[in-house]
Amino acid sequence: MIESALGWIGEVARFVGSLFPRLLVVQASHRAIKYVHGKTVRELGPGLHIYWPLVTPVETCAVVRQVLNMPTQLLETRDGEPVAVGGVVEYEVTDAVKFLAECENGYEAIATVAMAGIRKVVTSTQYEGVAETGRLDRQLASAVRSSLRPYGVRVLSARLSDLARVRPVHHTGGLTAQVVQQNHTEYQ
């Protein structure tokens, strides 16, 4: 009861604090962008920066090498083999403005676009081709790289982390899959 009655004090303190300039330290591994008066976007490199929180929102992102482990997808190869595949994308952000200001959620975009790239390559390849890691990894990297470039992301590699032949199992709750053959050791 007292917390809710006194909660307005914290709100007032935050507002008064936003009237004064703040210091922002951008680490060498990050970039930041600021929206000056909410409309002009400026990139901030590593170092010490001053901004006014009341009129200048700030966002940061890591620009160093990062790895995204994507969830398993149930797909069908071009020759009709049902498979479960998981993927890994190694990337770095090359343009913080595109990544933060021109995309609602850059991290979600990377996962969604990369999963679509894996789907496109796997469903257009025969099962035996999917099991050939070298050629498939090059195709995956190419597909994901071209799709993520507009988001300010450079893809260093994209590959399958898991591959399993599956058998669809129908039951009253829906469709699931049962692993028939798993080739995870090749992709680690």
C-alpha cells in the first residue's frame, strides 16, 4: 500500500533526472545510436558521449563476432525425406544504424531470416546433398549472407548443427516426429 502511494516519488525523480545531460561510455566492442530530438539518427563509436535523455533516446548493440544457435525445424528435403535440422550462424553487426534504427528487432530478424535461409536450402536439396556438410554449409552461408546484408549484418558462417532423419507420427494432439537416424556428430 505504501509502495504504491509513494511510487510517484520515483517517477518524479526519473523525470527530473532526464532534464540533465548524462554520460554514456560506448565500449570498443559496441556501437550506439542516438535519436536526436527523436528524428535524426547518429551513430556513436567507442568512447565517452554526452546526451540529454529527455530529448535523445540511445540504444547500443555489440559489433563483435556473435553466434546464434537456432531451434530445430522439421522440414522435408526435395526428395521427400522428413528431417529435423538445427543451425548455427556466426555473424557481426557492421552497420548499427541499419541494425537498430531501420529494423524493429535486429536480433529477432537474424534468427527469423537465418531459419528461412536454412529452410530454403534444405527443402531444395536431396537428402544425400543435405548430408554433405561442406557443400551444404557454403549454400547455407550464401543464402543467409545475402538475406541479412540489408539489416547491417555480415554473416561469417552458417551451418547445420543438427541433422536427423525423422518419421512423422500422427496422434490426437497433432503431428510430432520420431528420430530414425541422427547425424549430429558431423556437424559439431
